[in-house]
Amino acid sequence: MVKKILVTSLVAATLIFSGCGDDEGESRLETQQMLDDGNYQGVISRLEANADSNSDYLALAAAYMGKAGYSLLDIVGSMITEEGEDRNLISSLAKNASFSSTLDLEKAEMYYTKVVGKNRCNDGDLSSSEKDMCLFVGLSAVTKVASTINLLVGDISSFDNESVTDYKLAASACAMKFAFDNNISATDSNECSITVNPDVTFTLTEKTYTPLIVNVKEDSNSTNYYYMMTPVDTLTDTRQTTLTSGYCSNESFTPRVEDYNSSLYACPINENKDANETTSIDVLVDALNGGVDAVANAVGADAEDDEIKSSVDEFKCDVLNGTYNETDDSCTVDIEQEIKEQAIIDYLNSQNGE
């Protein structure tokens, strides 16, 4: 599969360099040099405002992937294991993640999708180049799942270890369920106690949230974990927890600090006033459904022994509470079914101690 990635990367590079004239070709070579030098923000600043071609979209996708802390080969390497070695897909993929990786990976996925076409990766009859792009879409999505989970846990290295209890992960699952159930009066459950504080509006984004303080009952230290809940969705009568990292004031996202004090709030990762809200549930639902399926469509039905497909299938099987058999790459539940919000909350809880 590494060979396939190298081939598809070459295809992408060919598209980037296929200019119509000397000036255009020289410009694209300069863009490629910026990517090679790791000047990802420079590429974004250079192209994003006026991007209108596949070569622009591919360069921007590569720039956002690099800005997120990843390359396609890094991602593939995390999915391939030695014989007999356990797959720790999420913790492996999350090791390079920063607080902004989820947003950057969303951008990378968006630009790869622009090349192949919206919803095209969900179709069956894909050309070779479309399979390449759908693979890139899928790899971006799977990595986005890992970077998102990284924001929900206390220690990503123990995420796959069911003998270790991560109280922050338990608190995150409680906050997600509390928000999704939209039952503000019931602030106590078997697992957690939740305090609902008055709404706060962030000046720069003009977005309003309800701060939550969550305590995990099993935690003898009674640690406080802080979250931001979105307003109720009038169509679904649910709320969600926005993705946050660190703490900041409601007047500025900088400095974004690690230690809480009473003048600060859990700091949303999305600092863009015009962008849609970035919530835990939405990111995971979208990535686990459309994005993960793109990988299966990209590698094709004849690739049953493909390590990337097997790794992704096993992960989706785990999310759906199935048992995966590596011998024949089968799952005890239907992994083609849509993954819903409650399944994600249940999965996060299942990864957190016995």
C-alpha cells in the first residue's frame, strides 16, 4: 500500500505541475518548493483567496495536511502493522495532533473533495484518479477522527487500553451525552455530575455557549473538567459540545493556556467568526460515515487483504461495538450501517476502563 501512496502522490504532483504556460508552470514549481520547505501557511496565503483549479486545490490540501502535522505517508505508516502487532490506530494517528489539527484536516478533506467532486466518493464506478482522490479524502477523515478524540482525552497514549480509566474522556462522554439529550434539568447521572453556568458570548466570533463543569463520580480527586455547549438546535431539539483546547478569556483567544482559572473559559478551537461551529459529535459523525467509507470505495472490492482497508474496517467495527476477525477481515456487525451519535458516545465510554 505504501507503493500505491507513492504512485498516487506522483499523480497528484503531475496534476499540480501540469500548467498551460511557462509562467503558470513556474508558479506551480514555486508552490511545490514552498510545500517542500514546510511553508504551509505561505502556500495557503498565496492560493486560497483565488483558488480555481485542481492544481490549486491539491496544493492547498497538501498545505493544510502539513499544517495539521501530517503527510499522507505518515498516515499510511500508522495504519500498517507488523504481523502479530496490535493496531492502536487512534493513538498512533493522534501523536502529531495540535489543537488546530481538526480544523486543518477538515480543510484538506474539503480541497481533495473539490478535485473529485462532492459525494463522488460514495459512488461505485470510480476511475483510477478518482480512487486516488477518494483515498486522500478518506485518510484525511480518519486522521481527523484521531485529532478530535485527542481533544477529548487526558492521555491519548492510553486511549486503546481498556484497563486504564481516563477521567477526562469519561467527562467528555458525559458532556456530549448531556448536551445531545438536551435535558438541562437532569444534571446528575450514574457516572457524572454536571454544573451548568450562565451563557457566555465570545467577542471575536460572536458565538454564545453554555459553560459546563463536569465531575466524574469515580474520580477520588473530584477534578473539574470544563466544556462549552452550543445553543439548542430547534430542528433536532439537541445541543452539542463544541471542540475546545486549553483556556482563554471570552474577549481573546490568545493567550490559550493549559491551566484553568476563574476568569477563563474552555477555549473553542474555531476562532473564525464566519465558520460553522466545530462540535465533537458533528466532526466524528461526518468523518466516520462519509470519510471512512471513502477509503473502502478507493481501494476497491478486490483489496480484501489491503492493510489500510483492514485497519479502517476494524476501527469502524470497534465503533459499532462489533468484534473484528483479522483472519478473514470480517466483523460481527454490519459495518456498512450509518454510525449515529449515541454509538459514538458508547464507543468512547467503551475505550475507557473496564
